[in-house]
Amino acid sequence: MIQSSWTKIITWVKDNPGGAGATTLYLLLAVLFSVLNPIHEATDELRHFRYVRYIADFGELPVQSGEQGNAQAHHPPLYYASAALLSFWVSLDDPLYEPEVNPHWSYRNWEVSTDNKNLYIHGPGEAWPYRGASLASRVARWTAGLWGAGAVLLTYLIALAWMPGRKWLATGAALLIACNPMFAYLGGAVNNDVPAGLMGAAITFATLVMIRDGVSNRLYIWLGVMYALASLTKFNLVAMLGVIELALLATLIFGHSHQKRFDWLPEFFKANAIILGVTALLAGWWYVRNTILYGEPTGFLRVTELWGVRDPTESVGLALSELGYAWTSLWARFGYGQIPVPTVFYTFIGVVCGTGIVGMIIVEVRNGLNREHNEAINWQHWAMLAVLLSTAIGNFLVLYAYMTVSPAGAMGRFFFPGLPAFVVLVATGLFGLLKPAQQVFPAIALGVVMPAYAFATLLGYLVPAYQLPPDAPVPANALEWQVGETARILAYEVDKEEIEPGDPIDVTITWEVLQPTDIPYFVYIHLYDSQQIVIAQRDTYAGLGTYPTTIWEPGHVFTETYRLFAPDPLFTPDVGFVRVGLFHPERGHMPVDAPVTANDSIELAIVTYVPDPDEAYPNETYINWDDKFALVGFFVDPRRRAPNQQFEVRTYWKALQVPQDEDFKMFVQVWQDWERWASNDGNPVHPDGYTRYWEAGEVYVDVRRVVLPSDIPDGSYVVALGWFSDEDGKRLDIIGENGNIVDNWLPLSTIQVDRDG
């Protein structure tokens, strides 16, 4: 019997090299992602891993709570149980151990870079040969990869059920999902989204088989089993019942001759009784358990208590604005979304999918016009098309609905149950306009381009994000400036001498490691002005987040570039200084030994802050507040004060689309470490000024003085600026160049409080 099964498998592989090849390629990609991506770095992976370990260690399911091991306990348990079954034998000293967090993680997380993309610090204990958490996590990852391979294989079978004999088309569909970098990435991570993709594919395939072969009690039982397993995999798969019902109705109504109008109804009710009965028998216990524990069958209300919730009546527009992010995260946005790839990657896959969908529409319109001359275009064809469309569209609507209620809803992975149907529709358009003999050409193209696409994102963007700094040569005429007993600075370069508002400043430093430290110090780059006030800074572990001083290797010489940004607005003209050092919040600065030092920092360069020669206002800028007001200039004077003294803030405002039925007030506040020390809030321009009378295009000047309290400590303080509604106190948002919301306050400038000044 075993030999017979192997013979059938080998025969199928020989007959379907495209499907077998795509599945094998996916397994390779998933394993590579699992090995090259450090543990726990995928979205919520540590929480998913703790769910797996809870089952493996305690032999029972966790209950939702804010505790470390239970944060993902709202998810149905099927994937976690399968991962626990395969990884229980790996022992962990502490299943709830807390990996060291990178405090500077997610710096400018929208940028394509390698700058602080790692959430955790990864030491040599995670390297091969795997052991402990590193091994257990990867076994759980490989379990997800097996689920994903099943989804790829079923995608191939879905395409063949939809277009019998069109193996090139089926191969193209399988390649589109197998080489989706995000699907492969999560196939190499601990998560339940890839398993959800498998169950979505399984139900889609079963419904197509029902349309093709007709109904039977055996098929009803199998549909019940698959729907039960789907319900135990992820809750959003419950929506797949609509696909089952659609396929069942189409098969019963159009697949049989009827003597009476509704004589199919008894069979319909019987089918539902079997399908839902099997589902209740196999999966009902989970929903009964939720009802007992949380008062309702889904456990979702408890999720919202722990994780927060949006009001769907107020977030429809916000969810629409997040669809672009959801699309990019469906294809290649790794980690928690902080590792994007260049826009060209998203444009490429958008063109491929867009071309496929347009082609599919053309193909099906042509089929509709020629249906009388093509025997293959029968009710089964249209029923299968309806199933594929409803699966893709239905799962998109589930994703969108979740986006309206959850702050974390804009994740493309939530669409994975609909992804197999979607790529089959795309492949239909890419291949369907060609004659069967010509379809080998797009298959070859996808066979080359899609693997290259996946490997480029893996090796070009994911892997570099977590790499330690490589060895660098010792520069000629090395400086040997000492930083404690830990390191020397051998060379440096500051890329600018003149700096304008908002300019990036790249500071490149070559370090030589002398010895590691017992606690992690971080590198800081500070930008000062002539008043010795810090106006910009970068704090980061070395390696741009990956290489804290606790794991430094003596003798290691490495070079890296730290980028910081001059503030915008920036007080100009002025001169300033670039300084560097090592710092720990509890132990302070490491002492330094260099030709020019200041406050345990090494002074690298003197820079000049220059204004735009064409500016019409002091420190000209353009900061948009909700398309109502734009800050176009400012002046803060003096910027060094003592307690009980005051300073003046002069701001220049251009009226944009100012409401005529509502007034807004300004606030100017003095902050340090999220504590407010002084403020001057009120109507702009003069005490009785009302913004409703402002005229669009006019520039208004506001002058206000802020008095510092007598007990304010010495130090550097941020002068914060913003607007709020006089009616309800709600702040206006700052709108970025791309239309994104930046914040609802602006760090306008800094001042220095000095009792002896």
C-alpha cells in the first residue's frame, strides 16, 4: 500500500512538474527565510511562539490575558497544536524568557534601509547548531512552511479544476503564490496566517470539485471537516461558509434538471445539516469554550479589551487610506512592517496583478459573448468563476472590515485565505488571452522573474537588516581617539559643512573594539548650535541596532554611517558642532581622550547652519496643519534663559482653508522628558483674535512670551507648537508632504535653562 502511494505520488510529479516544482521552490524559500531571519523578528512571532510553547509545556490551551504567554490566546489552536506536536521535545530553560529589546527599533520605519530594523538583539547563542529557543522556534517555523507548501500545491490544483488541462496556467498561479516574498517569509515564521491560506485554498478547491463532479454525502462530510479545521485555524475563515453556500446553491440549481421550482431545497438543507453538523462536532468545543470563558463564542470582545478597538463608524475613511499599506504588506514588508522594499518592487507586482485582472475580465467578457460557440463555457464555468471571485472579494471585505475595528488591521497577511483564488484569477488573465501552445512563454517568464523577485527581497533587504557590521581595514594615519576602555575611533567623516533646515547629515566613523561592556552602551551623535543646545541627535547601538557593546569582539574594526537630520524649522544663520560618544542611561557618558572634547564627547566638526537665500521670513519653513494653517517662518529669542525669565516666540502663519464657523487657538509649551514646564495658550495674533476672520493666502504674525517657572531645572527644553479647536479642544494634525499625518505638535526649537547664565 505504501509502495502504491509512492508510485502515485511519483507519477503525479512526473505529470505535473510545474506544480511539484513550485511547491518545492516554496519549501526552499520558506526554509531560507526561517534560517536567515533571526528568531522572533516576524510580526508578533514571540507571542505566537509562546502560544506554541504553552501547549507543548503544559498540555493545555492558554486563556486570554495580558500575561506574556497568553497574548495570542484568542486565536484558534490548530496551527499551534501542530507546531507544539512537532517541537515539544525541544527543552527550554524558561519558556517565557524575554529577549533583549533594541530600544532604538523602528527608526524611520518607512525608509528602505538597514537602520535599526531589528526588534531584538541576537547573540551567538542563536547560531547553528540550533538549540533551546532557537531550535524550538525554527521547528515551529518549519511547521508553518509545511502548511504553506500545501497552499501552493492546492493553488495549482485550483487552477486545474478551473481550467482543466491548462498546466502552464496552473504553474503560473502556483509561482505567483510560492514566490510571494511575504507568503514565503511567513512560511518561515511562527504564525497562523499561512495555515489560514492553506485552509482557504482547501475550501476553494473542494467547492470547485463539487461544481465539477456534483454533490454527494461524502463530499458534504469532507466540506464539513475542512470548514471545521478552518474554524480551528483562524477566525476570519468562518467567512468561507459563504463560498461553500454559493457553490452548493449553484450546483443544486444549475447542475440538475428540476420538475418543480424549489425541489432542490431538501438537498440544500440536508447538505447544510451535514456540513454544519460535522463542523459543530469537530470545532464546536472551541466556541463553547470561548462562550464559557469570555461570554461570547469568538473571544473577540476580550481581544479588543486587551489590544484596543476602533469605532467602525469613524474609521471607514482611515481604513481606505491604509489600503496601500495593506497591499505592500501582502507582498513584501517584513518584520512589523519596518522593513519595506523599494517602490519598484510594489509597482512590478502591481503591474503583474493589474494586467492579470484586466486580462481576466477581457477573457470572461469574450467567453460570455461567444458562449454559444464554446461548449466549455457552461454553467460550471460561470459557477467556478463566481466562487473564485467571491473567495477573493469576500476575504478582501473581511480584511477591510477588520481594518475598521482594529488599529493593527492593515496587514496584507489577513488576506491569505483569498490569495490562492486571487492568483488563479491573475493567471487566468496573464495566460487566457494566449493560445495553449503560446502559454509556455509567460510560464517561463514567471518561472524566472518570480523566484528572482523573492530572492532579491530576501537577500537584498531582509538579510542586510540584521547583519552585524563587517570587518573594515585599519585606515592609514589612524586617529586612535580613546572612548573609555572599550573602543577607539580610528577615522571619521562628516559629509556636510553647511547645513540647511531638514538636511540629512551623514557621520561615518571607523571603530576599533578594545573590549565588550557588561551593559549595553549606545553610540550618540549630537548636533549642537552656538548656544551649546542640542538641536538634533541620533542614539543607536552600533551596527545600526544589531551590535550593542555587550557583544563587541576585541580587535574588531568596523566602519558605519550614522544619519541624523537637521531640524526643520532650523534657527539660522548660526554655527554648530557635531559630537560623538558612548552613553548608557544609568552610567552616563564614557570618558573620552581626543584633541577636542566637550562634556565627555568627542567634537568631530564645526558646521554652519545657513538659511535659504530666497526666504521671505525668518527661518522660513512650511509646516501644514490640517490644510488650515501653514507655519512659514519663526523666531525664538533669547534661547538661553534662567528661571523666572521669559523668552519670545514669533511665528508667521499663512491662512489656508480656514473654517468660517469654528475658531482655533495656538499653544506654545516648554517640555522636557514628556513633562510640561511652561506654556502660553490662546487666540492667535492678539487676545481677541479669531481665526474665522482670517483670509486665505494672507500671512499673520503671532508674538507671545513664555515665562519660565522658578523651579525649572537646568537643562535643554523643547519649545512645542500647535493648534487646537476652541470648541472641543481637539488638536490639529500636521500633514506631511505625502499627505500622511506626522503628529499633532511641532518641536519648534530648543532653549537652554541655565541658572548661572
